[in-house]
Amino acid sequence: LFPEMAVSLWKSLLQTAKERILQQRRMSLYNGAHGYDEELLKKKLQQFAGGSINLSKEDNGIGILTLNNPKLMNAFTGTMMVELQERVTELENWKDGKGLIIYGAGNTFCSGSDLNAVKAISNSQDGMNMCMFMQNTLTRLMRLPLISVALVQGKAFGGGAELTTACDFRLMTPGSEIRFVHKHMGLVPGWGGAARLVRIVGSGAALQLLSGAAGVDPERALHLGLSEETLSSSDETGALEEAQAWLSQYTEGPATVIQAVKKVVTAGRELPVEAALKTEKDIFGTVWGGPANLQALVRRPKHK
């Protein structure tokens, strides 16, 4: 009896995990049981105004999300944290979306949190609430069915470095730098950056980057697998054009297919293999016999 119970319990756990990925990408990691009151925290965060998070959705299915607070090297104010969540919700509802580029205004990426807000919420529970809020948002960002790229110009420091890890890929421009400066602030990453960094570069390299708090230039980032490519252009317009060209090689084709690709990869990364396989089967079922599949069968392309 006991082995059977264990098997059925395991199956129900896998099913729950699978459903979490498929139907509940927007589900919060934290809730009231963790002492987390999102609405209250949002009210606190909105006291710290300044900057904005702008989103433009292009006809080619690529969204451009701009961190816009150039006076403070695009540091996150409280209102920007809240706006990021709103933009992520908008992207979750974008049926025709295929890709996303995140970049910072004024030729730099993001210098982390605005210290005015940080000082004002320096007690531990408020800090953890802010941490839970940003983890929730960045986890939803990571799970978007869009292929995402952080375009790193200038500095991506602290929380800015953490934000780059919530994207599928990172592209760097000459002279740019990613730096996990948390140790120098007497901190560790709190927006999920450590957990994601380990998955990108491995635990040894992640330990070096966090404990050394040294800047990672484009060459080292390529070597570590933290960056895909160093772009040739340093100016904003040129770099953005290059990033769009780089991303477009992965976003050609119907949105349903591109989104399905991202979903099966997310499942493979996050779920135990049995649940990942079942999720893949379900997503396969949504595109099999679909318009793109039927058109391809009519064309009967030869495999090259």
C-alpha cells in the first residue's frame, strides 16, 4: 500500500508543478503565509517616485522595454519596481509577442536600486518584502513565452546585474560591464540573481563573481557563457538595431510556434524530467495540426 501511496503522491506533486508552469505563470512565489502583503508594499514603494519603465511593442513581435531613469544610471526607484510588474503583466497578455529586448536609457543599463528607497526600507521585513516583490516579477519575466535579451551598455550593477540574469540571453557592447557588487554593500543578491546566475555560469563561476564582486567585461562574459556576443556599436541606436537583428534570427515564424518553443524550454529547465516531458506533450498538442504545421506539410520542405 505504502509504495502505491508514495507513487500517487509523487504523481500529484508532478501534476501540480506542471500546472504551475502551464496555467499559472503569473502565480506569485510568495503570499500572506510568508508575511508578504503585496498591496501594502506597493503603497510603500510608490512613495519613492522617479523614472519609468517604458514598453513599445513592435509589429515584428519584438517588444522593447526601456529602463528610464538616466539621472541615476537607471537605478530602480519604488515606482519603477511597481511599473516593471505592470509591464510584465502587459507582456504576459501579448498574444502576438515573440521576443523582448531590455535596455537602459542614456547608454547605460542599470545601477541597481535607488539608495533613497533602500535606506527608507532598511528594516529586515520591509527589505524581504521588496525582495519577494522583485523575485516574483523577475520570475514571471523569465517565464514569459518570449525570447528575451538584455542589451548591456555601460554598467549593469547590483540589481541591474540580477535583471540581466532574468533574460534568456545577454548581449554586451564594447566597454560595458556586469558587476554583482552586493558584497560591497554588505549584501547578497535578493532579486533571484544568485539562483539564476548559478544556472547560467555554474556554481564555481557564480561563487567567484559574487564573492569577488569584480566587474565582468564583455570578453570575460563571453568566456563564462554569461554573454552571447559582443556587439560592435556603442551608441544606443546602433546597439539596439544590432540587438534586434541578433534576436530576429530566433523570432522568425508564427508567434504560436516561437512561444511554444520558449514554453518547452522553460519546462525543461524548471521541472523534473517526467513533468517536463508531459508538459512538452501538452504544448506539442497545441501546435500539432495548427496553421503553421499544416502549411509546412503543404510546402513539404526538404530537410537541408
